[in-house]
Amino acid sequence: MAKKTIDSVDVAGKTVLMRVDFNVPLDDAQHITDDRRIRMALPSIESVVNRGGKLILMSHLGRPAGKGDDAKYSLKPAAVRLGEMVKAPVHFATDIVGEDAHAKAAKLGKGEILVLENVRFHSGEQKGDTQFAAALAAMADIYCNDAFGTCHRTDASMVAVPEAMAGKPRVVGHLVGKEIAYLSDAIKDPARPFVAILGGAKVSDKIKVIDNLLDICDTIIIGGAMAYTFSLAQGGKVGGSLVEKDKVELAKELLAKAGKKILLPVDTHCGDKFSGDCNKMIVPAGEIPDGWEGYDIGPKTCDLFAALIAGAKTVVWNGPMGVFEMPPFDEGTKRVAQAVADSDSTSIIGGGDSAAAIEQLGFADQVSHVSTGGGASLSMLEGQEFLAVNLLDEA
Ligand code: 3PG
Ligand code: MG
């Protein structure tokens, strides 16, 4: 990536409009349950305020209907949390391009931050509306995209706003730069062996990722419920396990294309009902009896996968190996997480469930990179490019 970076522009006394992804999970009492996306935006935020820039932050949160009345999607809790993390004063505007935002932007001092209300409260955001974009664009001298988790979207704040700011500096932030360095650059020219670990429920979510990675990695390990669809494709018995029957033909094609590159589980940890205290047994893969469902990879599979990961020099992991939120069916995901953490590899963990699993299991500090993007990290692993990044200024 050769995009102009936030550090390379002179921001002193200028207003920077920065798109961040503060789409953080909130509990029913509006408390943030995971503030990683805010923390990961700090290097770009500090780069601006520490050099005397005036910073306006914009983000979406959740999927409100766009009528501006949905208080539970307010960005206020994220602004408050940011205020606890930085020394700079953090102000909050109760609208986006309305009176409050304009009044507070006009008063914004050097080294201060203004967080606008949820951009999705305006119906123009997800439509990519140019008038809405022009109103945002008019507020600033410099545009910065540091919203990696939203880079696969073409919402107004991601595309129409920087388009409307053509001629002014339009730069990339630290987080987007780091995510691309790992999820794209490191994968294009990987240290080998390059092992991809794919899990989760559905083959359909990962088809394009498998297709793209088959061309560049040495082995693709498959776990999670996805493996049962592959098992069906090999003529195995899967009992009542979660499968996608309409994807069996596709699984056959992927197996044929992969040759020996795809490594499937050799045993399965099953239960007789979806509960941690169900009856359990371990069976060879493809031999799950009726009345039983696969909930995790078995112990032989754990050993097999761990041994392969131990020798890897590049690892990409997306999707848990089993129902990791329901012990003891977290065992396979734990063993894989441990193996990734112990390995001497450049280790890249996709966002969403895999990021949650690695955090929850306490290994986040022992891997090279945990992505802040769910859909965005998958798109990147599919080999897709992002318009929201491509349109930024070249370095
Ligand atoms: C995410 O969490 O996936 C991003 O913030 C994008 O949100 P969206 O999927 O609602 O567009
Ligand atoms: Mg999403």
C-alpha cells in the first residue's frame, strides 16, 4: 500500500475529519463491553491532536433505521470512553451536520476533539448521498480514513465524503495501514509454510476466502460446523450436525481443486443436545450417529492441527473450531489458539468471532495481529480491494 498517511500531513491549526469505526458492542445499559475498536484508533487520533490539529470524528454504531430517534444507537458512550483514554478534551455533538455540530466545530480549539452523533442517524449515510457528504466535507481541511471495520462499505462517510474533498489531503490512518499490512501485504508474499485455519458455521461465508487462499497458502485447515458439510461431500455420516446441504456439491469441487491442501478433522466431539451438560462422545469424523451432533473437533484432530501450526511461518485464522462459547466444546478452539500463540509465525487473526475467541481465551497479546474488522477482514482475505481506500491520495 502506498497511500499518503495521517502522519505525513501538516495538521497544525487545521480541521481533520476522521472516519473511525466506533461500532462497539453495548449491553442493555449502554455500557461498552469491548472498546478495542476505540483503542486501536488512538494512534491516528493522537497523531492529530498532539500536533495541534482540530479533530472531528465520525462513525456509525449498529444498524439504526436512519430516523435519528434511536437512542440506543447513540455514539455518546463511545465519545465518553474516548474521553477517558485521551488527554485532549472530547466534545460531543448531538447531531451530524446540524446546528449543534456546526456550533461545536466552529468553537473547536487546537488539540481538541469533536465526536459527531452516529452518521447512520442520517438517511443519507448508507445511501451515499452527495448532499449529506458535501455538508460533512465542508467542515474540514483534511480527510482521514481509519475505519478499517467499515472499509468494505461504500457509505457516504467512506466514499462520497472523500470524493467531495478532492483537492484537499485525503489520507489513511494507522489502523487501516496496519490491517492492510497484515491482511493483504503479508499474505501476498508469505513466509512459508503458510497455514490458513478456517472455521465457523457456514461454508457459504468462506467460499471466496477458500478459493483465494488455495492459490497462495500451503495448507487450509478446516474446523467448525463447516467441516460437516465437507464430511457430507466425502460421503460421511453427520447425524444431526449443522450442515448446508445445498453447498455439498461446492464442497466437492473445492476438495477436488485443493488436492491435499485442505486438511479436515479426523475426529469429532459430539453431544446429544445443544447444552454443555448433554451426553458426549468422541467419534471418528464422518461417523456421527443419528441423534448426535458435532460440536467441536476431537482430541486427535487437535493434535494434528497443533502439530501443523507449530511448523508454520505464516498463519491466518478465521472462525472458531467448535461451539467455543459452550464448554467443554471450546476445547478445540483453545488448542488451536494455544498452538497459534506458541508458534513462531506471523499470526493474523480475523475479526468477529475469531477475535472474540482469542481475546476471551487470553492469547490476544501473543499473536501478531488481531483484526478489528469482521466482514472487512473476510473481504480482504477474499482478495478484494476497497474503494474507500483506493480513492485516497497516493503517497
Ligand atoms: C462491522 O462491525 O462489521 C462494521 O462496523 C460494519 O458494520 P455493518 O456491517 O453494519 O456495515
Ligand atoms: Mg458487519
